Amino acid sequence: MGVIIGIVVIAIAVIAIQFQQKRTLKASIEGTLPRMEEKTGWQALTADGEGEHHYIIEKKQGESGQAVGAWDRLTYSKEGKEKYILKRRRNGMFTTGMESLVRRFTLYDLKCGKEPRQYAIIKVFEVAEDGRTVDYGKAGSQKDWEDIPPEAIVDRLAKIACP
């Protein structure tokens, strides 16, 4: 009986994911996804295989100690964009409209007062050259906190945001 319930739960999850992807693709094509709000004061962070990263720190107080919001703006290199589109294709994500992709904006929440430091991804905007959002993701009310991996972009952000 437990196996049957497990299979049903997995089937429902797969159907829900496919439905959400179709809904997001439709909104992307129609241009109805949320737009990334204009921000000023971006500071250089690093360049890597994906492209050039810039950041803005937005401080805010969390329920359990200090939490900090940090934006990462990735401007894709040609190679970084090609690798990202290939990764999306391999993972079964839509790639329609991705040829116009130039930037990704990611908002992280960082738990600075906890060791090891942790992060949660709050919002992700994939943005075309004309400013149109081609893909968008937002965390629900339940955040998925993870330990910050050493040497990752979020680690660099945490070192700046959490003195």
C-alpha cells in the first residue's frame, strides 16, 4: 500500500512540475512574467565561466538573528549562456526565448548569525536584452535553507554581506 501511495505522490509531482513549466513558458511568450525592478549601485563581484557578476546588499532583520538580502546580477558571457541553455535543455526545462537571454538576477537571503552560514534563493529573473523577463522563479513561504558552499558566488556575497 505504501508503495502505491509513493508512486501516486511522485506522479502528481511530475504532473504539477510540467503544468508549471507550461504556464511559465506561456507567460514568457506573452511577456506577462514579472519584471526585474530597476536597481542602482551595482558593484563588481567577480568574473567566471558564466560571465560577470555584480552585487547589491539589502539588509533586513530576520526572525532568528540577522538575515541579509543580497542580489547577484550575472551578465552572461557567450559561452556561459550557451552552457546554461544546454543545461536547461538537459534538465527538461523550456529554452524558448533563451537566445535573447543576457542577464540573470538572483535574490538570496543569507543567515549571517548562524554557523555554518546558510542561504535561500528568494527570486530569480532571467532577462532578455530588451528587459523582458524570459523566465522567473520565486520561493514560496517555506524557504529551503542550505549551507553556503565554499567558493560559490553566494559564498563571495556572504563574505561581503556578513562581516
